[in-house]
Amino acid sequence: MASLIATARVFARNLLANWVGLLADAVVAFFLTPYIISSLGLVVYGIWSLINTLIGYFGLIDMGILGSVGRYINYYLARNDDRRVGKVVSTSLVFRARQNSNRQLVEFWR
């Protein structure tokens, strides 16, 4: 069975790929922004920018749940442990439901 731990070479390659991806995103955004502003206009661009910012904040609300669920589902699927896959899914659903109900209570009492 192959080792589950990534070697230093694989880690370095993945790290470099992530950095290249971030750099590519920044370059595309830098050159695309003037085109988007001229196409949409300043007011619509402002609304579009606000919506993108709000969507970005949803990533903070996630609190790492999405990544953790994906990791453990794949981990247990690789071991053919369907019972634990079900536990991961149900636990994450209960956590998200609880998180949403708490958020609604805060909004209600505010």
C-alpha cells in the first residue's frame, strides 16, 4: 500500500501550484477590472463588488466545515466505512442546522 503521507517533493509541487494559482488570479483581476468597470458602469460595478465581497464572507461563516467534511468523507470512503461516512454527513448537517438556528435567534433578538 502506498504511503498516505505526501513526500516533500509532492508538498513543494502542490505549494508552488497554489502560489501560481493565486498569482494568476491577481493578474487576471488586475487586467479585467478596467474592462468590467467600463462594461458595467461605476454604479453596477459597485453593486457587483459588494455582492462578491458578501459571498467571500460566507467562506468565514463556513468555519472549515466544507473542507473537513470533504476530507473525512473521502477518508472513510477509501476504507469502505459507510457507517462513518453517514456519521460525518449527519454530524455536519446537525452542526449547520444548529449554526443557522443560532444565527436566526441572534437576528430575531437584535
